[in-house]
Amino acid sequence: MQLGIGSYTYGWCVGRENNGTPPAMNEYDLVDKANEFGIKLLQISDNLPMHEWSEKRLEAFEKK
């Protein structure tokens, strides 16, 4: 078993924009948190729906 974090670890900070207010954390912030804790496993859940991302956003995230 590996230790990891997911986008629900910071459930109220990650997700879709609501009422015109952007989320406090995005996918890059999650990667930074994982790196900060020395964690090599990151799960992106449905509160950050990758299937709705543009190709450009997916490619940029893949390079991170």
C-alpha cells in the first residue's frame, strides 16, 4: 500500500467554481502539497473533473 492524497483531501478547497468564486486550490496546488509532504501518489477525483478539461490544460498538467 502507498500513502497518497487526493483532491478530496482538501474537499472544500478544491473543485468547480461556485457562484463566481474560483476554488482556493487547483491541480497544481495539489501537486505542490504532495511534494511538500514527500508523497508520490496523487488521486484526482470527480471534484476536479479531468474529463471536462481542455487538451491544453491536460497537456500542461501532464508536464507538471
